[in-house]
Amino acid sequence: MDPVLSVKQLSGGYSRQRPILHDVSFEMKAGELVGLVGLNGAGKSTTIKHILGLLDPFSGEIRINGRTLREDKTAFRKSMAYVPELPELYEQMTLEEHLQLTAMAYHLQQDEYAQRSSALLKLFHMEKKKHWFPIHFSKGMRQKVMIMCAFLVRPDLYIVDEPFVGLDPLGIQSLLDLMTDMKKSGAAILMSTHILTTAEQYCDRFIILHDGRIAVQGTLDQIRRQFGDVNANLHEIYLAVARGETQWMQ
Amino acid sequence: MDAMSMLWEKRRRETFQMQLRYWNLIGRNSGLMFFLYAMILIGGFYYKKWLDTLPSHFPGVLLISVLVALACAHAPVRTFTARADLVFLLPAEAELDRYFRKSRRYSFLMQSAFLLILWILCAPLYFHTTGYGNQSFLMGAAALLLVKGWNIDCSWQELFIRDTQVLRFLRTGLTFFWIYFVLSHQAWFVSVVCAAVMGCVSYLLFHRQADFGLLNWRKLLESDQRQAMQFLRFANLFTDVPRLRRRMHARRLISRFFPVRRFERRTVFEQIFIKTFLRSDEYLGMYMRLTVIGILLGFFLNIGLFSVFLVLSIVYLTGLQLVPLWQHPFPQALAGLYPLTHQEKSRPFVQLTALLLSGQSVIVSAATGFGTRSFAGFLVFLGAGVGVSLLFSFVYLGKRVQLEN
């Protein structure tokens, strides 16, 4: 079976003179939750922008379900949903209209939309705010709007960028439950985050980015073994990478 | 109509309504409207006088061609996109063809209107230097519209291409040559060859590269944002406009002259105003532009002591455009939480505008003095300019700022 997402020898960034990513390769299978971890400026967001097709790779290629963006733009873009790091919302639209717009862009059926949106609104306790304008919401509530829009779609691949910041504990738990459900039904989720303890509990695999390269990737056990300390937690390993203590990687 | 076309129509309508509201406010600002009418009348008068003094070999067509070519080559596509489109419309990118086609058509119409106005303004000079008649004028208009359409198409393709500098240069050059050939009545085959080259460039360079590229959403959003800002900044001259996202420039060279020297409370806003003036994209450029216009007009426009009105207008216009600096959004902490009094904010602002306007008065007066070759004239201009600068900042702004306390 084709991996849901395959990134092969990706080099890229905003300008050719200053590439940010160097030779990044990884794959994601259906039903996997992968944590993308790295310091600020390590290249997490750039990687995500390349996967979304907002940036064009300098070399290498990105396939979703075996297809590149150039081969089939519609299928490529429709097979993923994205939760950005900072909520991006329309000031002139209500919460419900945001959900409807998403349904329109992804061509959902009316009954699918009705059923999923009411479930999501309930899960995030936003039923009463359906007709409010999210631009006036707090950061956490706006983040919930973005999450609901993405999970309304049920695509094969979710790209979730730093979703926990600003969410209340209930919201975090709802999101985690939702991700677990989607995983079970076969979706792949790529999540970038700094909240390592949560990531440790929920992610199946990790990709640790450092200076635009993949420093190390694998399951926590694999990374621990490579690190040479089976009791080390992700936090310690991450700090070692960030401090440049990388002898153990070779 | 499909959903995306409807979305486009909705956004266009909303933008129109927003602009209409601002036009309404602008129309009500009678002082400025009067000033503009006066400028137009005086401008028209001197335009005619200037034409009469032109030597017979004056390169009028060349000058017009450069002007009009620049207006043609500047062909950004207005798409009415918002940052949230990166999330919500991205999955439907393949269905946005019609949406973007509407955007191109709209941009063509709007920019053509502006272009025709410019062409009409150039007409007296064109008739005067060439002696051609109305038919040439209409032919010129048609040629301009054609090349505008070509530029819009090319500038759209540029959004799919990674390195566009050379292409833009080529596009501007070809636009200029085409316009110049048509306006100066070169042999017909010269224009035909030029058009053929344009067609080839369009097909071989622009379309072929673009077909292979991906739509650069970031560039698209930035360009649209910039175009939206242009109108808002214009409206902001007349009334307060709630802010959009802004761009900042580091301007390391100039900023180095204004380091933080003392940790005193009164220097807090001094620093903020200076750095905002220097680094924000709306003040320094405006200040330089108006100063240069003042220098050029003052030096070349020989109207003796009447130049004093020129100096005053420049200073007044600059002053008006500096007013929004006061309301420039500062971090929330500074808006009330820092232990700073109102005076510690208002005084540096008034002083800075006084300094900037007086400095401008000195420069423009000097240029005008040189132009009129009279030292006494220079003193009059300088006196008037500095006088208005001080009045504007200490009296007018001082009051206006005080009201907000």
C-alpha cells in the first residue's frame, strides 16, 4: 500500500539563495500520528508549507496517496486538512459560515455536514456560539474553530501545527480524543508541537528536526535505543539534539 | 454561477461598499476638497503656460511614453483574497480558475480607467509636440488598452514563476517600446514586429514557465494586501482608517543614527515615534517623495514670490500625512500600562513633526530660492514654511492631541 504521505529528499525554503530544509525524507502510513518536533526556526513550519503546496521544493518531491501536487491538484489538496499555528479567520463570517465554507471547499454532502458539524460543536462546547463572529473570540476559541473546520472534512491526512497553545485543558482533551478517533478510522496525522509530554503519550513516531535537517526519527523506543538510554524521555533527547550533542546519532 | 464566482462577486461588492463609505467621508472633508480643486485649477493653468514655453525639439512623445509605459507595466491583479484563504480556499484551488479570471478582468477595467485618465492628461502635451490629431489620440488609447491587457496577463503568470525580476524588466521594456512606436507613428511593420515579439515572449517565457509552476499564494496575498492598503492609505489622509496589517523595513543604515541613548521616560515615545517614522512603510517614503516633488517644482516652476504657496502646500500636505503617526498602533503595554503621562507621549510627537516639517521647509525653500535666484525670496519662503510648520505642529496638532487626553 502507498504511504499516505511521502516526502523524499526535500530541499526548500523561501528563496533559493537561503534554503531552509536540506534533504528531508520521511513517510507516513495510514493510522499513524507522527510528532514533528524541533526548536523555533528548525524548519517545522517550512516543512508544513511544502507539504501543503504553498512552497515549491527546490529539489525532492512530496506525494500524497502516491500523487504529487502537479499530477493532480484537486485530489492532492482535498486529501488533507490543515490547522495553522495561528488561527486564520474571516472577520465578516460567523462560526457556522466558516464550517459551511469548509464543507463547500471540500464538497461535503449536506447530511454529512449536518451530522459532523453538530458533533464537533458539541465536543468543543461551541453550540451556542454558532452565530458569533470568531474574530472576537479568544485565541483558544479561534483555535477551536480552526480545529473543527479541519476535522469536519475527515481527509486522509491532517496537518496540525502547534495545536495546543491557548487551548483550555478540556479543549486539549477533546482534540486528543478526536485525533485518536481519526487515527483509528485510518487517517494519518502530522502534528508539530513543543508540548513534549503530551506528544510522548499520543504520538506513534517522532521526527526531530534540527537546522533544517532530520536529526533523528522513529518510535520513542527506537530513538531511546539510539540515544543509548532506554529510560530517557523525549524532553532529554530533544534537549541533547538542540544543544548539538549529536555524537550518538551516527 | 458557481460558488467561487459568487464568492468573488460578494467580495467585490463588500470592497466597493467599504470604499464607498470612505469616499463619502472624503467628499465631506470640504477643506481638503477645496485644496484639491485649487491645485487642479492652478495645475491646469501652469500646464498650459509650460506648454507654450516648450522648445520645438522637446521630446514630448518620449516623456509621455515613459510615463504611460510605467503605468501600463504596473499591473497587479486584484484578487480580494484574505489570509484565511490559505486554509479555507486552498483545497479548492483547482476550482478557482473562474474566480481568478474575474479578478484579471476587474483589474484590467480598473487600471484601464486610470490609464485613460493619464492619457487624457498627457493629450495636450502630445498634440502640442507632435501636431497629430484626434485619430492618433484614439489609436494611442487603443494601443494602451491592448498593452495593458497583455501586462495583466503576464503579471498573472508571474505569480506562478519563481524568479520574475528579468521577466518584469523585459515586460516593462517591451511595453515602453510598443507604446513609443505607436505614439511616434513609426512605420507600421515596426509596431507589428514589436507585437510579435511580445506574443512570443508571452507564450515562450511567461505561459510556458507558468504552466509548470505552482501558484505562489504568499505573493498573491501580499500583492492584494498592498493594493488594498493603497486605497486605505489614501483614505487615511482624510479620515481615520482602522488599520490593516503593515510591513516594516529594517532600514539599518538610518536607524543607526537614532540609537537608544538614555533610559528616561520622556525618550520612550521619542524612540517609538522616530523608529515608526523611519521603519514603517508609510511615512519616510511619503516624506521623501513630497520633499523631492517640492524641490523639483520649486526649482523649475518660475513663478516668483508666488512659490510661497508651493512651499506652504508641500509642508501642509506632509503634515497631514504625518498625523496618523500619532495613532499608529503601539504594543498594548505602552497604551496605558507603562507609567507614562499623556504629555510624555504628546510632546515628542509634536516636536518630531515640527522638526520634520521645518527641515522640509528649509530644503524646499532653498531649492525654490535657487530657482527664483533671489535670496530675499528664499527668506520669505523659509519664513512662511517654518511658520506654517510650527503652527501646524504646535497649535493644530497640539490641540488635536490634547483633545484625546
